[in-house]
Amino acid sequence: MRTVIAQNKHCKGQALVEMAILLPLLFLLIFGIFEFGRAMYIKNTLTHAARAGARAAVVTPNITAVNSVTPASDCSSYGDNPIGNARVYKAVCTSLYSGIKKPDVGMTITINEIVPPTGLGPGDMVEVRVTLNNYHSNYRSIPFIPVPDILDGTAAMRYE
């Protein structure tokens, strides 16, 4: 019995060493899951905003293609956009929520016309792309978890 007690006495630090080795890996795994989930949530929000913008685009006349527009922080400024694009801009801007800073977001409207360019007609494809830049510097909580720096959402619908 004495030898058994002596062996247990020498093994007391084993659990502490194992915990010191495994605890950082466990934290890395847990925080990686949180960061990936947050990135997917923001990407889903961007896709929802693009879908709202595409829906506004296909029911609004006088839509024109735009390379990139950056929303104002309060969704009030539409820049030099035509009235139709301003409706798309407002639909995208009001669909951004969950702590996304609106000046970090860019919106692109692409029109793929099926018929020669005589203006938008039924069947023409309108695509809205919403892009969030600088995800690393503005939204990530853990710097060493690999998540893309640019997240985006795209939606395309046919013009009615």
C-alpha cells in the first residue's frame, strides 16, 4: 500500500500539465467557431440586403448600372444617383443591420440586358452586389482566426 500512495504523490501535477497543453487549443477552437459564425451571420445579412435591393430594382423604372456606391451612416444621402437607383440604395441601406457600419459597405448594380440596349425591358437581368470591406480591421474580435477581409452578398432578379 505504501508504494501506491507514493505513485499517486508523484502524479499530482500530470493533470495540470495536460490542462496547460490542451486549454489553449480548446480556446482556439471555441473562438474560431464564434468568429466563423459571426462572419457567416454578416454574410447572410449582406445577402439579405442585396436581395432587398434587387427586388427594389426590378419593380422600379429608370434603373441604371452603377459601379460602386457607399451608403452614408444614416442612409439619408443618395449621392448623384437617379431616382430609381436611390430606391435601390435605400432598400439596401435599410436592410443593413446587426452592427454593420454603413460607410464600410459598397453597393454595385449590374444590368445584363437580353435585348439590345434600348432601356430596361421585361426579362432583363438586374444584379445587386453588396460588399463589406475591411472585415479584419473593423469587425473581427480575434486577429489570428483566418476569415476573408472582404465579405459580400449578391442577388439577381429579372426586370418586370
